[in-house]
Amino acid sequence: MRRSIEFVAVACMAAIVTGFGAVAFAEHPTSLDRGNVVFPKAPYSGPANVPSVTPDAGGDTCATATVISSLPYTDSGTTVGFNDDYDEVCPYTGSTSPDVVYTYTPAVDTIVDISVCNSGGDADYDTKIYVYEDVCATPSLACNDDACQAASYSGGSYNSELVGVSLTGGHMYAIVIDGYGGASGTYTISVVEGTQPPTCAAIGDPGFLIGQDVHTPSDSWSAAVSGQASWQTSPFIVAESIDQAADPDWFDVSSINFWGLSLENSAGWAACDPTGMTFDVIFYEDAAGLPGTEICNVQSVAATIAATGVSFSGFELYQFTVAAACNLGSVGTKWVSIQSEPMTGDCAFLWMSASTGDGWSPRDTNDDGVWETDYLFDCSMCINGSTVPVGLASFLVD
């Protein structure tokens, strides 16, 4: 299935951004999302392009594209004098910039990072990059206008980068280097194999029971604050369901792996060192589809923290592992909340969304036990431990 994904840089985000719609700003943000964030940019006022194609790098169209035969790959050229053959909205409209095209057909499924500002990439003009799959037509597979600032560009962070783009083996992918407004210039494109986020299977805990793998940067992702920091009006807690329906027995949990960001927001989102971060982990009974009575409350548990090497809008994704012993006591849906405690540096944990689940997770915005249902995404985690056979448990109780 074809999907259209917009890659954008991130400013101070609202409580929730849904889909790729407009952004409403809040004084105390509670989540970071892959949304359609429109930064103010002046209309293009440079010289008009005069097509005079003399291909020395990327091709003028998909039919004449320069073929990328292997990775890693870099190539330098110019878009000046080429035709304006393509355009995608991410999020700016009306570009008349000339564009050039590269194609790549991977032999196997892979993830790539495409850049004109990192990993050897460069540009001297306001760029845009997008990728088509098999056919050079809207919608694009991925698109980015502004993500970073190239060394040769002095106008700000208006250069383009696509991180974590998932490619399927045997399919053709056309990479289009375009511009904002009517901008054109010289560039160096870099295409390298990206790092894939870890999965529950890759962690390989022998007691793995159930899990929801973290999104990749090329997905439509969200990360919700579930922590305590001075820049928040009140502590935020996010919970995720534990669905035991697939198992006839209940879970005796020993540990949890989960993924997220470590950020602070005293003056806009900024990276924050999570070293020493501790968590409160609470398990709950289900109460009409929301967290109810507490089953176990594990306070101030230290986490084993590992950087994954995967970046979401420029922020490192971390894998956290905590010991959280809890016998859930019965079959059926249960809940778990994970909240970071106050720490030096005023960092807060942002729980990263998952690629599977029931499509939503509740939050308690005042730490008062009142759960709201407006987070329309699942949270990533792996639950580890053992199962307690229902029959054996009944025998022991008798």
C-alpha cells in the first residue's frame, strides 16, 4: 500500500497534532508529532530559472534519471537550467523550481537516509527532496522541505533530509531534488543505509510475553510526555493496555523494554541527557476500557538506557529497560503507566508510539487518577516475564 509521509523540522508543538493537519500551539506542550508544521518563509524572490539542460549529475526526468547502483552513494551537481517536471507539497505549495532525479532499486528490503545537509550532503540553496515508489506521480512515498542547514547555505535550516525511509526490495524508487519557490543551485546528495529501530524480537528476552514495536522515523509517529519536569504545568502520565486475550493464562511480569525520547522544553524542545533517569511504573486493572484499581506500584526504578542510533526529527531514540515485578493476578486486559521522575537537567520522558495496537492510549494530565482518551496512538513496549496457568492458580488458591 502506498503511503504519503511528510518529514518536517519540529518547533514547540501542541498537545496533539492529528494526521498531517494544522498545528495549534500550546504554552506547555505534551507531545511531539510527525505533523505538518508550517514554518514562516518569505516568498521566493530570486531569479527565474531558464531551462538549458546539460546533465552532469541527476537526470532531468524519471525516464532519464541517474541510476544509483549501490550504497553508500554521493553525487554532486546543479539543478540550474533543468526543467520543473515534478512537485510535492510538504507543506509548501506552488514551487516552480527545477528538479533532478535519481533512481535506486534495492535488492532486499532496506532503510535509507537521504540528505543534502548531513553524511556528506550539501547544498547552496533552499531545497526540497521527495521520493516516489515505482511510478513518478503523486502521492510521494516521503517528502521533506526543511530539516537542517547545509554547510554551503547561509539562509537558515531550509535544507532537506529524509531519515529512515523504508524501501521494499525489487521496487524502483525515484529521488527528486527540488527547491522552494523557484530556488535552484548546486547540491551534493547523500544516500546511505539507515539504522532500523530495535524490535521486541531483536531484543530477544527469553521471557518475552507481548509487545508493540516502536515506529520508524518514516512512519507517522508521535511521542507523548509521560514525566515530571518543572516546565510542565502538572505531571503527565500515559498508560498502555496489556492485552492478555491471546494467552489463556495471565502474566507474571518481570521487566519492561520501552522506547522514547529524553527532552526538555523550557524554551522549545531540546535534547536532554537521560543518564540517571528513574521511573514510576504502575499496573492497573481494567475499568470500562480505562486504567482502574492499581495492581502493583513500582516507584523510583532505575533504567538501563541505550541510545539506538535512530533519530526522530533530530532527537535520539532511546531504549529503556526497567525491572518491574508484578503478578497481574487474572486474565483479561490490564494497563501499565510509565512516568519519569524529576531529575537533574529537567529532562522528561516522551513515550514513542508503536506500529501495532488498538490505536489509542489514555493520559492523566493532572496526576489525579482521571484518565482522558485523546491520544490516538499506541505506545511502544515489550512485556517480559512468565505465565501463570489459570488451572494451576485455581488449584493453589483452593
